Amino acid sequence: MPTYREFHRRSLADREAFWREQAALIDWHRPYEQVLDYSRPPFARWFVGGQTNLCHNALDRHLGVRAEQQALVWISTEVNQTRSFTYGELHAEVNRAAAMMQSLGVKRGDRVIIYMPMVPEAAFAILACARLGAIHSVVFGGFAASSLAARIDDARPALMITADGGSRMGKPVLYKSLVDESLKIARHPPRKVLIFRRGLDENMPVVADRDVDWATLAKDFNGASVACAWLESNEPSYILFTSGTTGRPKGVQRDVGGYAVALASSMKHIFCGEPGETMFTTSDIGWVVGHSYIIYAPLLAGMTTIMYEGVPIRPDAGIWWKIVEDYKVSVMFSAPTAIRVLKKHDLSYVRKHDLSTLKHLFLAGEPLDEPTHQWISESLGRPVIDHYWQTETGWPLLSAHPGVEQTPIKMGSPSFPVYGYDVRLLHEQTGKPVADGEKGVVAIAPPLPPGCMSTVWGDDERFVNTYFRDFKDQLIYSTFDWGIRDKDGYYYILGRTDDVINVAGHRLGTREIEEAVSMHPNVAECAVVGVADQLKGQLPLAFAVLKDAGKRTSAEDVMQTVDRQLGAIARPKAVHFVTLLPKTRSGKTLRRAIQALAEGRDPGDLTTIEDPTALTQIKEALRT
């Protein structure tokens, strides 16, 4: 086996030979003619001319050897149900879902919005899109109607798939009513809405000639067989919207072949998942982790994947460890926030379960603090690997590589650059590399490796301007995260450089939240900053200037406005009312200074401030 350093060096020095080897991990209907086309920087096209299909690689190619093996196990502690599907059964369900979608007019290249809770039918729909060559756009169920409408208008879907409801902490979340509200305000609504009924909304309204019942339609396609659409490697597989600093969500566009190769290789070299083993990823399908490591990667690797609907502390704080024991989980993937929640509970919830099958626990989604890393490592007695990536990358960017070399783990560090990534730490102003121990912006010299976003959906210019224009005179991808590297080459992530905040692993643009706050009829202007939170990493904090100070307006009124616009996920920790915001003389709001004060730090150089009393008001508001 090569060392990690040799493995990574070769992935950059001999890209074509390296990725040709990795490409052998998946099936190709037609061989590719060129490993990499980088003739139009920064756009990288991988495995050019090759034809493949994600659904074929996840399901069909396994049927000869593992048709009777469990492929998908669904566990819901919300409704106390469990369902499981072998590879053969999952293949049949996906074929049926694909036939249903075809009957509703979905064709290759069409977009399908999936707005669903964590139920098996969501996985059927995602894989059916891949089978048909349709482009899925999964929207997290926590988003409100206006956020959903913005994503509908950008994707212009032919079909929307939803459910009557989901469940959170035992309380129903009514998906269909949110869909109906969003479709009233969307400019480009789909022709049909396919609805999976769970019996969670007995009064669910139905729109004639638009709404179609899943169970009724499914009866017409029992035993259906739909051929895989063979897609050129660089055709889009899906769109996943992520927050940005402009308030307008960006549709991250992913390809087919490069994504399949990246995921298959990551299961071998990073996650160490073997065919026949079980992987338990605790994320939601609405996030990139759910796409990559609940749906696609475990199935590409011939594993059993667990889809969990519930929270980590119901019925008790041992539920996840019980699942590991009951299903002999080998690879587990979760988030630091969840571990910090579990850390508050008695250690006996971990210790009473047999975790001997667990090879590794992987954590990602936000920076992992050293005490939490230490606690979970000691509690499990298993390696806990912090790793770092983004919606845009689709798979890890920094990680240990236990499938290549067992390198020592440093607490709180996501270790090293992943193979294929030419990672740099650059000075924010000069763009020059920083020394070990100095803070810099984590950046990637292109071409981006397979699996990373290929562009912003429908907007190549935005892709270039957003990600490759931060450093003068050099075309280099910015992650918008601060990092530091120690003398041994280990990286540490320090937080965002821009106005995107990370709430329990969910990225939210402060601009989006500001727009939602400003929708309150008595708010004239506002500033939202992300402040450090011990449990969730960061939380939004709002400062608002009222139009009419004499008109009674409460913080709760404003928070409910945010709930209606974006969903409870974006609800500020607090709303403080001030008569003016701190601004420069040119009118720019001093958000960094506000954030520093909120976190008890020195706000730095304020010589450009227009009115110093604005900062005094911020300080007084924070004391109340």
C-alpha cells in the first residue's frame, strides 16, 4: 500500500492515470474517450464521452450477486415503523416509481422537485430520476413556502413529489400544505404533484387535475420495468440549492460519471465500506450528505444503507447505538451538533450497546471542537474521523484516509487534503500562501476533482464569479472558510470568511434572513450576524430598526415572520431593536463589528464608522 502522502501526490502529479484507475470502480455502458477536458478553465469535464447511469451502478449491477441482500433499511422512531428492502426489492420499487413518473410526463433532462420527509419513497424517487436521466432537486423539508417557491422557479420542474406530512419530535409537519402555498406564489409551477400519503394529515386538500396519489398510481405499474437512460458522464444528475451571500439560492449542479467515480473511490479509500456491510448516515436526504452517503455511495459499494427518521434522543439517547448493535453497522456518519446533544446524556446510553462491528465514526458538517472529539472517541473506543467538505464538493475535501494509511488522528482536525484536491491556504488580501500556523483562506487550485459541482444551474457566469474571483490575478476556488495548518500538515477549520453561517451543519445566508426579517411590516432595516453557540456552532442574531417606534412590535412577531418566510431553521436566537445600525460613511453595515461585540470580542478598527452611538446601542441591546 502507498503512504497517504504518495497517494495524494500521485493524484495531482499524474491525474489522468490516477482517475483512470478509480473509474474502474464503476460500470461504463460506453467507455470514456478522455479522462479530463480542462480546455475551458475553471470548468472541468471528467470522463468525456463515457456513458453511465447512477441507478444502474447503485442497483442493477449488484443483482447477479446480492439480489437477496438488504439494500435499504428504514427506521422511524417518529411513527415507530421499520421497513426493509433487498437489492431486488429496491430495484423493483425504483422501476415502478420510474414508470409512474414517465406516465406523468417526465422525460430525460426534465427536473423533478422532491420535497419529502425521510421515507423510503423519497429514495425510490431519487433513484428513479437517476434511472430516467431526469434531474432531481431535493429540497429540505424544513424550508418554508417562499423558499420552496424560489427553488421551484429556478429549477422549473415538470413534476413535484411530496408527502402529506413528516414528523419531528412526535409532532406532524404538514408538507402538502406548504407545497400548496408555495405553488400559489411560484411563477413556474409543475404540471403535476405526486403525493405519498402517510396518514399524517387527514384534512389534506387535493387539487383536481394536478394532484396524483402515489398509492393509486403505483397499482398501475406493479412489476414495471424501465430501462436505464445512458447519460454522457458530464450531463447533470441533480441540482441541490445552497445558501449564498446574495439572498438568492445557488443551484449546485452535479454531473453523473465524475460523481459516481468520486463516491465509489471514497467508500474504498476514506470510509472503508465493504460489500455486504452496513452504513448508517444520520443526515437528511435534503442535504448533500444524504444524497452522497445515504442514497448513492453505500449502494454503489454494495452495502446496506440505513435511512433514519427521528432525532438522536427519542425514545432515549441510546437509539443510534442500538441501531449500530441491531444492524451490525460498520460505518457511521453523523454531525458534531448531534454528538454535542448526546454528550449531555449519561454515558451508559453508549456503553450498554455492543458496538464491536463499528470500524469508524465519521463527523462532518461544521467544525468539530476538540473536547467533543475527545469525548466521543473515548466513549466509543473506536476511531472518530473528523472530515470537512461542502455542498459544492459533493464528497470530502479534508480527511484521514484509513483505506490508504492509518495516520494518527489529531483531535479537532479533519487531517489532510483528500486525493484529487490541490488545497492551498492563502492570505485573504494578497492571495499568497501562508506559513504553517498562520490563518488563511482554504482554497483549491483547479481543476476541481471528479464529484465536485460542475457549475451553478443555468448560470455559468455566477459559478465563476462566486467561487473563482476572490484572489486577484489567479483563478482559484475559495471555500469561504478560514483554516490553519500545523507543522505536521494537519488542517483545522476556523469558520466562515463570508456572511454565510453554519447552524448545526445547515448553511444559511445572513442576507436571506435579513430579507425575511425585513418582510415584517414595521421593520425598516436590519442586520443579521452569526454568533457562536456551544451546541449548534452558530446561531443568527438580528438587530432591527423599526419604521414606527411607537407601534408595538415584539421580537416574537419578527421571529414568526422569519418562520413564515424561511422556516424555523432560520429563526434568530434573538431580535434586538435599535434606532440605527453601525455603518461606514459609505453606507456599508459593519456586520463584523456587530458580530465581534455579540461574541464579546474586540470589534477592531472603527475609524470609518459614521455614528459611534450606533455601536453603543448594540452593546446596550446585548446587555438586556
